[in-house]
Amino acid sequence: MAKSKAASKKKSNPVVRYLHETRAELKKVTWPTRPEATKLTIIVLIVVAFMSVLLGSLDYIFSRVMGFIISLG
């Protein structure tokens, strides 16, 4: 009888097993509080805005330099 229980666990549906394991792992997660999530979201938005300005500026500078080089030739 012990073998039949072990055999039935081995033949369980992989999708169902995956969902059960995922749910168990999500219960172990330490979720951030609302103030922590808000603070981290603001930090991400600031970094994204800064990087957008930086990359946009570099793109503008390089395009002007390339345009100048092309106009010389």
C-alpha cells in the first residue's frame, strides 16, 4: 500500500505540482509594506527619468557630432 501512494505522487500532474510549489514559495516571501513599496517606486521613477535625460542628451550630442563630421566630407 505504501508503494501505491508513492507511485501516485510521482505520477501527479506536473502543472498542478508546479502551482502547489509556487504557492508554497510565495507564502515564504516577505512582502514590502505600502510605504516601502511607494518609496521604492519613487526611486525607480527618478532613476528612469534621470537615465532617460542622460541617454537622450548623449544621443543628441552624438547625432550633432556625426552630422558635423558628415558635413565636412
